[in-house]
Amino acid sequence: MEFEPVIGLEIHIELNCATKLFCDCPNNPGDEANANTCPTCLWFPGAAPRLSEQALEKAALLCLGLGAELQPRSAFDQKVYYYPDLPKGFQLSQAHLPLSRGGGIEILDEDGEPRRFRIHHIHMEEDVAKLVHEMDGRLPVSLVDFNRAGAPLVEIVTEPDFRSAHQAMEFLKVLRTQVRYVGASECSMETGTMRVDANISIRPKGTDQMNTKVEVKNMNSIRHVGDAIAYEIERQSAAVGADEAVVLHTRLWDPDKRVTVSMRGKFEGPCVPDPSVPVIELSPEWIEGIRARLPEMPAVRAERLTREHGLSADEAGMLSTDPEVAGYFEALMGAGVAAKPGLHWLTTQLLPAVKERQQELGETPVTPLRFAELLQLLAKDSINANTAREVLGEMFESAAGAAEIVAARGYAQISDRAELERVVAEVVAAQPGAVADFRSGQGKALGFLIGQVMQASGGKANPKVVRELLVGLLG
Ligand SMILES: [Zn+2]
């Protein structure tokens, strides 16, 4: 019998707010353990949680960015469970009246066709504390860090629409881009600001029955999500094939062994309305105010980049996945750089150089205006590509402009034919072997001779002119 998987995703996203969800403590989980705490987020009895306006706005922006419908009325519930990372015994979450319903994302399916995957709802909740397991001498100890307790989260719950690991991975990539666009979160699976649980079940292909699902957690990259889903599909198919029942439970992905392993479940109790946090009522005016703050979303931007700058759909799509990169590219265009060389130099030279120096594109000293000056020298043939790469390296260290560096270092490209003719003649005289090879039809010899002329000119010769001169002289 052939099986097909039925997959739904639950995605937790930590909002990049300045403070926590219900108090004014800094939302910096990475600070010294328990530095960012107060009676509210330590969950002392009697503490009065007060919903952060910024968290509500960012969550609402995220919902609208994903095409969801904000609900006029939403409320918090107490999700009861007990665990050392939640000593108050319940988590404030929106179980019954979520912030938004509906929404979805269009991705390209395996066959290249656009296909929409639906979101069931999006709700807000508080994060729990972090458990740290250490050794105190020979004694294992578990410590609790409350910096993360009460951090603002949203949870995006999809419909069980996915039928392959590929679809789930593509969905997550587009989702991450869209959330970054609205500025609600960095969405890093590595650092835990985006966490994904996958609910996976299988059924005979072509039927619409819903079978017992297994929840898989602990993936810290989108690739791991795909690997874990693929593994789980195989595992469940084998179990059903051997007449074993699939039982409802949670499994953890082990990235080293590349398997999912069964995990003991936490006790999960009921969900009851919380009396302490007021019901959230959103007026149509407030919702429209948030909608007005939505930026141009990636698909729309990609379409515009194609139209305005003649990029291919692939180029524009790739560029638009990162708002910072797309913004940098548009600033280059604004400074008069041509689209194709601008894109090429941005992606193959500048971005790797910025990454190598562990800088952020928004903070690099090589601003779009400075980079544009360099690319214009290149476009005018004032310098060659090799020199441009060298000048770029120097621009990271110095505040001087590209033209200034070129002048100070005597990097200007030699395009003067008379001067180059002299160097070419010298090289031709000194390399009779390569000249003979070229004349006998060995194309490689031309490259060698160009290289020799470049070297003799201190790297400053215009390679196009050198090629012309050599071919003219020897041809
Ligand atoms: Zn606090």
C-alpha cells in the first residue's frame, strides 16, 4: 500500500520587542542569568500582568503580513501544566480566542507550480523559563534562568496541508522572510527565535482519513525540519506496514544520529480563561493603522525589481528574501549603478566581504554610495576588476573614497594603447614558446600571455585592450 504524509506545522516566533509580554523587564534572554526579572515574570503570587503594547502591535503586524484576519476580540487563557520551567503551573496563551484567524503563504511546489498553504490561526503567548543542566563537581544540577520567562511569543498554527518535507521547508523559508520584512523577529532557528514543531501522520494515498499523529521537536534549522519529516514518514510507514499502531507522542530530532527519538511527555492539563489580563479589543481603526505600517512584502518587491531593473524572476526573488540586501541594491540603483553589474558585485564581492568581516550589511563602512563610486570607476574602465576587488578591501579599512584610493595608490588602469603596445611587445619578445603555441591554435596560450602583460603592468593594464593588442599582433 502506498502512503502519503499529512503534515501540519506549529511555529513559535520570539518577537523582537524591547520588553517582555507582561512587564517592563528587558527582553534580552542572552543577558546574565536571571538579570532581567521582576515579581511579574518570576510569576510571584499576586503579580499583575500588563500586556505590552509593542508586543501587541508587532504580533498584529506579523498577522497582517501573513494575510491573516485580526480578530476584534481575543483573550488569554491559562494553559495548565507543571514543569520546572513554569513554576507558576500555567502558561498565559490564547487557546480559545486567538489574535488572528486564517492567512496563508504561497510557495513554489516541487513541480514549480505556485501553491497556497493555509494558516489556521496565530496566537500570542508568554515564553517559559530556560532550564540549564550542569555538573556541580560530580553532582548533576538543573538551574532555572528566568530571563526568557514572559518573553513575547507568537505561535503560528498551520492547517495540515503539507504532503512532503519539501513543501514544509519552502513554507518555512517564505514565512521567515515575511516575518523579517515586517520587522517582528529575526527568526533564527539557530538561536531559538524561531522554533518549529511538526505534526506528522500517514494515511493510504488517496484517502482523506486523519490518523494518529506524532509531534517532532528540537530541529534547529529548516534543513533539520525536512530531514526529521522525511525520517518520520519512513518510520511510520514501516510501522504501519508491520501492523504496529502509531501512538500519539512527542519525538525529538537527533541531528547527529539523524533519527527521531521518543520523548517522555509533559503533563498537559486543561485550558481555562485567565481573569488577570483584560480581553483585547481591536477597533477597525486600530487595525487599519497597523495595516498602514505594513512594508512592501517580498513577492511584491520582487515583481517590482523585475519590472524596474530588468532582473530575472530568480534574481529578484533571491534579492528580495532579505530586506537589507534588497534595500542596499535599490540604493545602488538610486546612485546610478547599472542593474546587472550592481547585482553581480553586490552578491559575489560585497556580501561575502561583509560576512567575512562579521559585519552587518546595514552597519558596514562600505555604504551603498561608496560602493557605487567604486562600481562607476569600473564601469568607466578607470580600473579593472582585479583592482576593484583590491580597492574594495581597502575601503573596509579606510574612510577614503574609491577614487581617492585609486589616485593615492596609482591603481588607475592603463588603457593607453601606446603604453600597452610597448609592454605587449616586450612580453611577446620574451615568450617565444607561448607565442608559437598560440599561433598553432592553442587557446590557452592567449590567457597566459594576457596574464604576463597584466603582471608586467603591475596589474593595472586594461585586459580588454591587452587582448585586442595581442590578437592584433599575433593573429
Ligand atoms: Zn519582569
